[in-house]
Amino acid sequence: MGVPVKILCILMLLLHKSSDPEVFNDGKTLNLPANYAVGWMETLDDKNLISTITIPGTHESLALHGGPLAKCQSWSLWDQLMAGIRYFDLRVSGKNLKIKHGPIDQKTTFPDALETIRNFLSKHKTETVLVRVKPVDPELSRVPSLVENVIEDAKDIWVEPSVPRIGDVRGKIVFVQKNTFKLGILLFETDKKGDYKVTNVKVKEEKIKKHLEEAANQCRTGSALSLSYSSGTSLNTVWWFRFWPKKLAKQINPWLYDHLEKEFKKNPKPCFGIIAMDFPGFDLIQMVIKFNGLT
């Protein structure tokens, strides 16, 4: 007896869905594929400047709490590291160096995050982790000095403004600086003021394409580390309810994967510096990593 057509269609649909790339994550746990190599930076040339590679990152990396208005990630810091993320955006307040997203406490601190990253690097010595500290209220003016006290004389943290070669920073944390935080290498940020505000997905896609073009031009020079965002929100607009971080990521991440797949076919392949994302799925992260000549 043959399989009814309706059941066959459902099975084919499920099979198709199971083969779709994982570009968006909304799960609390990470399931890595068998034989997955965590240390993707191992094969990078030690002589390359860190500013001439393409690095998967997250925006508001530890914004795990606060509901749909505030939440930008689902995976813990450790899981993000294991999935291949190598750039972290930490919003640090001057009150006990607590990590915040706006007024919302993210139930962890900068020293806690530092300990997690150091633990990861002790197990994966080929890797380098970039960290941006963005001082936020309360008491944001105290953040630089408090962070300096925490990392004083640390041999495993790069705080110089000069761009290091990969061989110089394996097993280390590299600080990147912008605005009021002056430790680490310089950032070339492609986003302009207000670009994070999104009321139309197509307009956001065009902005991301333009930003990645700017990042690719900068990446070829290697003079500074590029940073581009795929994240955004409609919160601070008249259409404040339209696109909160998760809803936008569900639409932007599949588009970003497809766009990068097209860019990957170019010869020579571009480099983009850091691409900071909300809720990136495992396959989207791997697509970013592929630009470094990995298969």
C-alpha cells in the first residue's frame, strides 16, 4: 500500500526544513556537530594582522535577560565561544562592573566574563578573543579606571593601540577601543548614528550591504579593525513595536547568510573585519568563518 500523498508531502517538508542552514538561534543550549573543531583560528597565518580577517561577533553579547525589548542573545558566553564567536560587545557599568543592557542588569559582571574567556583560552590556545568594553551608567565615568585595576599587568591581554599580528595574540584577549574606552586597538565602525533604528527590513539590508562594502575596503588596508552590525531594533522610533531584536534577527539572519554566500563566491574573497550579530545560528557563524580560507 502506497504512502498517502498528504503524509509524503509533510515528510518532504520536514526533510527540507531539517536541511536548512541554522542561521537563527533561540535555544538556551548549544548542540555542536560531531567532530567539530572549536579552534578555527588554528590554521590562520601567524603573520596576518588581526584586522585583515573576518571575525564572527555578537552585539550586546551578554544581553540574555529582560524580555523581548532587551534580549539580544540566547547562548551563554561560553556557548558563544564554543560556537566560534570571537568578538564580544560588553556594556559595563561603573557600579561593581555589572553588565547591563540599558537599565537591565544582566546578572553577571566584567570580571566574571573575563574569567570565562580566560578559561576558554586556557583550553584553546590557538584562539584570540576580542573584547569591546562600552562604559554605561550608572557611574560610567568610573569604568575605564575600574577595568584597568582588574587587568593591571595582565600578560594575556593586549591593550596597545597598534594592530597585532595573529601570532602575537594567540591565547590572549585583545581589547578594542572606541570613544570613552581607550585601551586596545582602534575600531573602524561602519554604522552611522541611528543606523540601529529599524522600521523597514529592506532598508536595513541595504545599509548592511553598504557597511560590509566599507568594511571590505578598510579590511584590505589592515590599518584598523572594521566593525559592522547586522543587529537593530525599532524601539526608539514611532514604530517602536514593529521590530524588537529577536524579531528582526529572524528576518535579517537568513538574508545575511544568503548575502555572505554570494560574497564568498567572489575571487578574491573579501574580508570584513568583525560582523556583530543578534541571535546568530551555528551555520551563520560558520559562514562568516569561511571567509578566512576555511572549508
